[in-house]
Amino acid sequence: MIKTLISLLLLIVFTQFANAQNSTTADSLYNAALTEYDQQHISKAIEGFQKVLAINPNHLDALFNLASLTYQEGEKEKAIELFQHAAALGDKQSKNILKDKLHIRLIYTDTMNIDDVDKKPLLIVGDKTEQLEINDVLNKNLITPIVERIAKSQAIRKQALDAKAKEDKIPLNKVTGARLTLSICFGKDGSIFNQVMGYDAESRKKIQTEVDKESSHLGKVQPGEYDGKTVNVIGYLFPINFYPEEPTINTN
């Protein structure tokens, strides 16, 4: 994604190519707004991004660019609201601007990244709690159940190999292996669960169904907190390599 510098006060960069969006109309309006900016028609560019957000309030590129231009125009409070909205939707650049450039705390949202919470979840092991990471390595008491229940699941292995065959448009018997990336997450209710990343939506849904069946066996945590409230936490990416014979864990 290509960005262009637009602010003297902040190192803010400008999106040139939109992320894939559901609305063709929003895409057209977004590109038109970029053209207005390229021609230094700032007011028209702002109006254009506002029109995009009227159609798709969660269009991250439009949110970020409108926030940047709004800040540049001196409407700092409004710009901060827009950056907070984008950050709540997971935009890393907006988070960095708020935290590192403006020194403003993120607003509380129901789900937050593990690097953004005040208190990280703690793994419950028997009658005590343990850190999720020990010397920058994921706690084996967190990983072992995932290996035992998910990496060794024949149903999940089959779905992953099927997804790889579909992705590469080759027969299943030609697939030599498939990588499944999980996002290890921690619920406000103390649960540990995994979000399937990658592959097409249909394949991802099938794999997720099988992964969810194993969630109750993955242990419990003391929930994470932000602003004194419990929060769902998006944690760590965990890759698993599946092969036609047996799965192995990628530790690189």
C-alpha cells in the first residue's frame, strides 16, 4: 500500500490504493477523493472521504485519510475521534499515531490487541496463574493443548489440505502440505479460542467449525483488562503445517 506525506506535524502517510471493499460505489468515491487530493483540492478531498464513510463507515483507508486531513486543517479533536474509530477497527497506523505521536490512550473497545491492553491475560494452571510468555517464548502450558487438540486433529488436517488444493487449483492428491495460521485469542469469559486466518471464506468457515469444537479443551485464562474493564484479547499468530501424513508445528 503506497502512502504520501501530508502533514508537517505528524508523520502521516496517504493511502493510494484502497483495501478491497464490498461497495463499488465506495471504491469509486474513494478514488475520486484521492484524485482531488492529488490536485490539492483539500476541501473536495475531505468531502469525498466523507461520502465514502457515509456508504461504508468502516472503510479504513477513508477513515485514516480523513483523520489526517482533518488534523492538518486544525480540527484536532475531530481528527482524534476518527483515528480512534480506525484504531478500534484494527488500523495499526492509527494506533501508532495516537499512542506514539499524539500520546493519547486508545479508547476501550470490546476486543483489543494484546499489545494494547493494560493487563495481559494470565494462564490458569491448576490453582495458580502463569504468564502467557516466558522469556519471549509462548508458555508450553498454552501451546501444548493447541498441539494436542488442533495440530493433531485429522478433521482439521483434512480441511486444511482441501483448502490448499482449492487455493492452488490442483487435485487433493497433488497437495504436499498446507499451512494453517491461527490467531490465539482470549475471551472476557476466560476462554481460549483460535481464529483461523487465510484461505477463502468458505474454506476458512469449514476449518473454523472444526477448530471451535476443540476450544473447550484449550484451558482457561484470567481475562485481560483495559481501563479497569475486562476485554477480549487478540493474541498471537500460531502457524501449523499439515501434511498428507502427519501435522508438524512450524517453530520458525
